[in-house]
Amino acid sequence: MKISVCGKGGSGKSAMVTLMAGAMRQRGYGVVVVDADESNSTLHRMLGFDSPPRPLLELAGGKRMVKQALGPKDASADTGADTNVLSQDRIAVADLPSDFVLDRDRIRLIAVGKILQALEGCACPMGVLSREFLKKLRLGDDEVAIVDTEAGVEHFGRGVETSIDAVLVVVEPSFESLQLAERVNALADGIGIASIWAVLNKVTSDEMATRLSQELDRRGLEVAGTVHYDPRIFEAGLEGRPLDGSKAAEEVSDLVGGIFPQR
Amino acid sequence: MCLSTAYVIDNGQKEEVMNDVAFLRAEDNGFMLTTLLGDNRFVQGRIESIDFMNEHSIVFTK
């Protein structure tokens, strides 16, 4: 199964992806985390890796190729890596060169690419690569892919969710976040994604959870779980430390348990 | 989406020939198209139009 985690900027998508990865691993799944956010660059830290993996964009020769004024005949030129793997009809994580995959206890992290320089152009190549990689990515029966998307809904416009089985939208207590969740629900439904869940995040009271749930219900979204504001997550995020062992992790574990069977 | 879709018009029929075109190079009697993932395709003919704004398309005629 491939799950896309969506939501407003700052709603806690990357933290949710990280905690979900840990919870899925505890339930016996092999986890592939796909960092498809071309802006934020700290997901690897949350997952406990010191540095990010080489981005798939380098494997594609993507922007480097596009930026060369007299573009090469062979896109693999100068990438220092074998691009053939991306041309395969099916890609298993094991097919990727080792420096493009970080692995810690069967939680593997793959990154598509980041905007690194001013004036380097738009992020469309990352969107195409995310879409094509996810389409070709083959998972075992005991594996799940969790995709950390960029904030907002542009990734739907780029077709990143084309091969996604389920969408989890992270909702923080704000009108903007509720509105975006409704939009995500419509977009995901429009491309035939059957499983669309909302998860409440940074909730500070039961009253707030009830109110948010009512608002989401009114917008046609099913709430799969609630994660309360957790100062340990906030502190770890502030210091760039791995997220684990918090109350929020227990709540995400409950969320995952409600959605996925134990293996 | 900034990457382009290439079409060829042949005998009045418009046919899509390639998606996600990232690079185009003029050659002797046509154009070599390359996708982001490095797939190549040669298209014979001339460019009829390029839409940079809406469709992000390149249309060739034979």
C-alpha cells in the first residue's frame, strides 16, 4: 500500500510520517518513506538519520540535464549514477543504488529532490519524478510506502497521487487547515482514491477534538485519529532531533492500529 | 506542469507521442526529444506551435 500524507504547511505532516513509520514498523511492516517535499529538508533528522540520502533527481539527471545549455544526448551523462533503474517498468527499493536509500531497521528513506538555489526554476521536475517513481515502485506484501508531500495541493495537480492507495490529511486546529482538508478530500476522491482519512493534530482539549471532528464530518471527511499537542515533539522539532517515545507516538500507533492489521 | 507533452500532426490527425519532455534538440530533419527520465525519441518534421502557458505542449507537423 502507498499512503500519501497531505495537509497545510506546518500542520505536522513530516512528524506524522515519522511517527507513522515507527508505528508501522512496530506492527511488522517494512516501511519505505518517500520524501516528496521539495522545500522542507529535515525529515531525515526526524527519522534519526544524520544526513539525507542522495535525491532521485540526481539519478534522473533531471534538472542538471535541463540546465545544460547544450543538453546531452544521454540523460545519464555526468550524473555519476546508473539512470537505467528509473527507466525500468517496475522499481524495487533494492534496485536503487545504496547511496539513494537510507535504512534503519527496515525503515528506508528515499528523497526525490529539493529546491536548493535561488533562480533554479520551478519544482515541476520533482513532481514528475515523484509521480513516475511512485507509479513504478513495487512493494512486497509486508511493505508500505508513506509519502511526505509538499504543503498544499499542487502535488495533486502534478499527478503525484496517481498511484496512491490512500490519503491521510493532517488537520491542525485552524479554519485554513479544515478548508484544505476539504479540498484534499475532493481532489483525492476525484482521482478515485478510495481511502481518505483525516487525523487531528496538535489538539489541546477534548472540546477542540469534538469541534474539529464535527467540522470535518460536515465536510465529508472521516476522522481516523487524534494526536494531541505534545511538547516533546515540539522540542525535538526545535532541536532537529529524532521523534520517538512521545505521547504523540502512542496516539499515532493507535491511529495506525485502527487502520492497518498487525502482521 | 512545466514539462511538455509532444504531439505530431500527420494527415490531419493529432497524436500524442511523448510526455514529460524536458529537452528538445534540433537535428537535420527533425527534433530529438528527451524526457526527464532520459528516454529519447526522434520526431521528423517541423514545429507548428509551442504552448508555454496552458497545455505545455509542442506540436510538430510532418
